[in-house]
Amino acid sequence: MSDDLRLPIKSDADVVTARQQGRELAARLGFGECELTLIATAISEVARNIVEYAGRGEVVLSLTDVNNSPGIIVVARDEGPGIPNLELALRDGYSTHGSLGLGLPGARRLMDEFEIVSEVGKGTTVTMKKWLPRHTMRFPLSPRR
Amino acid sequence: MQVPILKQGDYLIASVQAVLTDTDLLELRDRLTEQVGTYRARAVIIDLTVLDVMDSFATRTLRALAQSLRLRGAATVIVGIQPDVAFAMTQLGLQLGSVATALDLEEGLELLRRQERRGGSHVR
Amino acid sequence: MKGRGNLVAVSAPAAAATDDLMRELVAHFREQRDTLRREWVEQMKAKGLLAGLTPAETETESVTIYDTCVGCLETGKYDGAQAYATRMAERGVLRGMTPEQILGGLLTLRDVYGRSLFHRYHRDIARLSAALDIYEPVANKILAIVALAFIEEREKVVREEREKLVRQQQEAIRELSTPALRVRERLLILPIIGVLDSHRARLLTEHLLRAIRANRAKVVVMDITGVPNVDSKVANHLVQTVDACRLLGATVIVTGVAPEIAQTLTAIGVDLGRIITVCDLQGGIDEADRLLGYRVIATDPGGPSFQAARAQEG
Ligand SMILES: Nc1ncnc2c1ncn2[C@@H]1O[C@H](COP(=O)(O)OP(=O)(O)OP(=O)(O)O)[C@@H](O)[C@H]1O
Ligand SMILES: [Mg+2]
């Protein structure tokens, strides 16, 4: 896929841009409103971590179609300080900055696939995927009838 | 984009816009805290109707804001959270704790009026 | 029969001889039609392969199969066999006939044909070999066609059944996800029936949130009497649903949690404190009315019917 969307992340405004772009791209694939919100929220979390802990980095958005199952891939990458203990960082409520500590574990719950690679002093890469539901059953916003 | 704050009687109403950066939110926090004092507002309604994402930062900031407003004698009601946003928030694990919520602005105002009739200055 | 192998590679004049022999075989099977067919039917009957077929059906079926096979031998074309196999497989699978039954019948016919050839040619082994060389590939091909048709049909039925199941499940989910009933203004009742796994809990929550918004509901009574195995997982789903509803300003009352289940859940650390639980549905509705500021008046002191009236405020 050549139409990767590379978004530099260095300020809180970039966090907003990243989640908006992610929502737009996923919408083009046919995700429903509810999933779009989940995707945008997950992007917001990983992008914010970049700003907060690494200062700068990038979010790369792309579409995939492996084995005929379409989905969106979000890669959040930085060359910041890295995370010494990933297991801890993925735990609900763990934060080194007195925050809620829900960003990483939460994003993991919002997406279908979640992978994090980090090396102290080198940086952190979070890769998240969400697949388009096969039988996209949509409930209209208002009840039927 | 700066969040507009409207004064209506004893209440302040802040209508959050779709594009809400962390800076906007922190700036809203500061202005609300300040204006509650200036206008001796009894309650603040934060309208999130058009907000499309509530992440952990926004949740934490709003919770802290409600807490500090309570210390200044004003209740906070958060209104207009969309079903999809509420769903994403709970999936993520986010809660608003003891902050009062209502469906929309109208309901929020109704909630505050009811509370006042009951004689309490606080919500819930 | 070992010697047959050297007749397989047929030269041109041999091919003409083969053609003649083939015509001879066809004529033989036509002549012997009644005898052989009856013998075949008797054998199938003895092996119990005709279970479920009436005598009339057996008659027509056996005639058709017999003639189709001879037709294949004569023309070298298998369209007839193919059409017949498909038709038979459809009916056979529908009726729950086993592959043993259908293929067993054909194997029996093959034996009957084979034995009659043996009778006819057993004095001339070379000719018998040649005859079998012509006849056996045809019989095998027919068997293969029928077996394949049967397998395909079975797969089709399984696939259709699976698709039907998926459709039914989707329908069930749709039904189960839309039971938010508006009892009165601002009050929804959601009776949950059946297993509450994470997928369903998700759909349910999504739907409920939308229903809350659409109906401007302030209170939801969620009855889980019909949910089996309320364990910590289910309870956590419920807690999440309740939290999500609260974000929209709606209070959820959960009814139908058996006391011992509530105790167990609390013991294993599920935070039920965030949920208002009431024993039964009626209690839940009463509580909802109280929250909504309705005054409940019993119209019939003996009966359970209630009339809600907006309480005087002030
Ligand atoms: N890109 C990153 N680079 C370095 N450290 C990170 C990065 N992302 C996360 N971390 C570390 O992992 C911890 C957990 O991250 P997580 O996003 O889950 O929680 P948080 O950011 O502390 O709080 P919240 O996201 O809920 O506001 C962080 O406190 C931080 O120490
Ligand atoms: Mg974070």
C-alpha cells in the first residue's frame, strides 16, 4: 500500500489532526460511527503519549486488505526515551506521570490488534489494527420503526 | 479554538467545539475556574455535544475541573456526550466519577433546577 | 484377470474391435435388462439398501439407473449420469439417505453387470478381459460422478444450513439487542434473555445508548433474570453498560440478580456498589418511578396494576 498517511506529531494540535485523519481514512473503508470513534480515541491516546513522553514522533495511517479482510493500521512511532517495563505500562492504572494510566491498555481494548515495541533510549513503536467487521450489522441511530 | 462560555443567570455554559486540543481544554479549565469566582456562578454546564473523542486526558482534566469548581462552590454538569463516545470511554476504562451528567443542555438545566428546588447547592 | 493389462494399449484395428465388443455389451445388457435389473433389486433389498423406498419408487428408480448406465456405456457421454446423480443426491441428502445407501446400490449394480459378463464370456478369458476393460472404467466413472454429486450436495446443504444458522443468529441478536421497551416517558425497560458474552454485551450497550438518546430516557431498568451464569465476566459487562449509560445522564437499575449471586460477585471483587440492584422487575420499576419523581398510586388494591402520575413538585 503506497497511500500511507504520515503525520508528524509534535504538539497537541497534531494529536487532534491524527485522530481526525484516522477517522476519515477508516470511514472511507466503511467502518461504522461507533468503530470510527473507537479508532479515533485509540489514535488520540498513542499520539498523546508521543507528545507527552517523547516530545515528537509520527503517526502513520494505512489501509490493509490481508486475505480479503480489510482494515486500518495505525503505527505510532517515536525515538524518545522508550519504556523500561512494557508489562507494567500496559497495566490499567499504571502511569509514571500521575495520570490515569489508561492510554495504552485502553487503546489495546479499543482496537483488534495491538503491538508495542520499545527500547530504552531508542524509542517506542505502537502498531494497532482494526478490521472491518465481516457482517457489518449497523443499528440505526434511532430505534427501528 | 477557544471554547465559548456563556453566562445564563447563575450558571455558566461552556460549549465545547469539535476540535478540542489539550491546550484548548486547559485554557477552558482556567477560564471557568476564574469566571466562577468572578460571576459567583452556582453551576457550570459543559456541553460536549459536538465533541467526537473523549480520551484519557480530556476525562482526567474534566474530572479535576469539576472537583476544583466544587471547592469554589459551583456544581458541574457534563451534558451531550454522544452514545458512541460514551461507549468508547467505557471500553477504554474512563469514568467521570462523581461528576453529574445529563443527556443534553436542556436536561442539564432541568437537573440543576430540580437540585435547587430541593434546596441543595450541589448536584448528586 | 491379471493378463488384462496388456490389452489396455489399443492399436487402431484393436479400437475397431473394442467398438464392436462395446456394442455387443450394450446389446447384452439391453437383452438381459429385466433379469439383471430384478436381480439387482433383490440384492439391494437383501442388503437393506432400499429402506424408505416404496416398491413403485424402486421400480422406476432402478429402471432409470439401469438405462442411464447402459446409455453411458453406449455413448461414452456421462451427461445423463451427471444429471441423474445430481437429482438423486439432492433427494437423497434431503431424505437423509446415507452415502452407503446410494453408493451401495451402484456398487451392487456394478457387481450384477460384472457377473453377467462373467457368465457370458467365462469360456473365453481374453474376450472377458476385453469386455471388463470396456465396462469397468464406465462403471467407475459413474460411481465417481455419483459420489462427487453426493459430496457436493452434502456440502451445499451444510453450507446452506450454516448460512441459515448465521442468519438466524444475526436475527436473534438483532431481536435481542432491540428489546429496550419504553414503559413510560423517560423510562426504558431492557429485559436481557440468554447468554451475555462480550460480543452481545457490546451490541446491547451500543443499542441501549442509542435508545436512551432517542427516547430521552433518564432511567433504565435492566432485568437480568433471564441471563444464565452471571459470573464476574458478565457482571463486568453490566458494570460497563451501566457506566456508559450514566455518561448520557441515565441511571440504570439492575433487577433479577439473585442474592447469592450478588454475594459471590462482591466476594470476588466485582464493584456492584456502582450499580443499583433491586430484587425483581416490579421493584425496579417502582424504584425508577421514585427516581423519576412519579407518585405510584395503586388503582386496584388487590392487583398489581399501577398508574403513574407526575408527583407534585415544589
Ligand atoms: N511513547 C512513549 N514513550 C515513552 N514512554 C511511554 C510512551 N507511551 C507510554 N509511555 C509510558 O507508559 C506509561 C503508561 O502509558 P499510558 O498511556 O497507558 O498512561 P499515561 O499516559 O501515564 O496516562 P493516560 O494515558 O491515562 O493519561 C506512561 O506513564 C509512560 O511512562
Ligand atoms: Mg497516555
